[in-house]
Amino acid sequence: MDRDSRIYVAGHRGLVGAAILRRLQGEGYENLITRTSAELDLTDARAVEDFFASEKPEYVFLAAAKVGGIMANDTYPADFIRDNLTIQLNVIDAAYRHDAEKLLFLGSSCIYPRLAPQPMKEEHLLTGELEPTNEPYAIAKIAGIKLCQSYNRQYGSNYISVMPTNLYGPGDNFDLRNSHVLPALIRKFHEAKERGAESVEVWGSGTPRREFLHVDDLADACVYLMRIYSGDEPVNVGVGQDISIGELAGLVRGVVGFEGGLAYDTSKPDGTPRKLLDVSRLESLGWRAKTPLRNGIEQTYEWFLRTSSVKSGG
């Protein structure tokens, strides 16, 4: 992947795509191709076909996806499986038919069985039942991995898949109706601090354990793997350490400066009991995450404060 290679970042306005774009720009890549969803509907096969025919990207980062937290996945299961299957099929097939040299597909750690051994290894894929609350999304992502493997096997293409753990960072979604846990906690604690509230509600029991990766670290890993890795086997991308939701809430409370208590709403779902990735394959390839969790939360909160101020006219 040379500095003048034609590189398409699908989903460049999303959390992951924006970070990959920042990373590429920071390293001097200038021949970058992007389209907003208004300019190119990736669920429209004809539009995707025409785009690849005219732009001829050599490298494709497939970061476009319909994503959301537990509530969004549980409320819109048909949207999550349909839209993601359609986007993946359209982009991967067009990349093959228009001779893209390499494609990197962004999967998700939710592809692994709900009760997979911890930490989860790449070979645990399809060895047990999925977490029910996001099963449609997970099945779509598994299909994306299998698409890449099948095109490699039948056509000799060079498509790779990466499985990131829970992500956070600048550009995250802080909408409490469909955000993930870390940005939701940042917003909840900030608003509680502004109101002078006595406590903040935390969904579930606080006992599930999660691993959190700064999105700029993921972008670094993606660019690194695009350069040096080829193979059918997916690669986990994470930090190799996890934290309970209760501990995370305490960490976010400290960063935000909220002095009240925590109120656990156990009527809300916990989701998978634990999700920790085994990152030994990635480390054997020469890459490790760099951003400590507290530092990353501080950066994300600063970004939230800046953008909230802009949106409110402050």
C-alpha cells in the first residue's frame, strides 16, 4: 500500500472509518476516496457497482456498518441483519469484480459464542450459541468473515478480517437511546453533574466484564494489518485486559468529576457475562495497543465537551 495507492474508506464518517481516515492522512496518504451515505448508498447494489467501476480503488477498508448498543440491537433486529448483510455483499463483491488488490473487513467481538472460553480466541468462532440481544448483527458479521474467506478460496482474492473489541473515542455516539456503554456513561455522568443529581443509573448488575479499545489504536492496527497481513484467519484487535461495568462506571465518574452515587437497574439486560479477546495472534504479528483506558476516557470526555459546546452554541 503505497502513498499514492487509491484507498477507499467505506464509512468514513463513522467512529471507526473516521479514525482510519485520520490515520491514513497522518501518514501521508493522499489518494483517499470517500463518500457520504447521501452520496453513495451502500445498500444499493447498482450504485456500489457504478462507484467501483468509476473509482477503481486498489485498497478497501470496509468500516461501513449499522451499529448500536443493546437497546438498538434488540429494537431493530431486522434492520441490523438486513443492512449489514447488504452492505457487506455489495462492497466485497464489487471489490472483487473491479480488481481491488486488498480489502480489510471490520467485524466485531460479538461474533463469538455467548459463553465462549475467556479470553476468546479466533478459533472459537461458530463453536456455540450467540448472545441473543445482538444475534442478528453478529450473524451478519460472521457472514462478512465467511464472504471474505470464500472469495479468497474461490477467486484467490486478498481479503482479511479484523475483530475489534468494544470501541470508544472521538466521534463516538452519545445518544442514550442507541449508544454503547462507555459513551452513554460519559453523557449520564456529565448531565448528572450539571444537574447536581444524587446518583446515576447504570444498566444491569454492573458485574459483566468488557474490554475497551481506543478507536485510534484500532485504526493504527488496521493500517498495520493492511500492510503486513494476508490470510483467511480473522485477527482479534484488543488490549487483552477487561474491566467490570461497575469498575468502568467508577472510572468514568472520576474522570467527569461526578460526586454522587451509582444506582444499578437490574431490570435492564446485562448481555454477555464476559467479553475479552485473546490478542496473541495480533501481538505475534508485532502490534500492541498503546492508549491506557483512563487516558482514553479523558480524551473522549474532552471531545464530548468540545462538540457539545459547539452543538449548543456555547
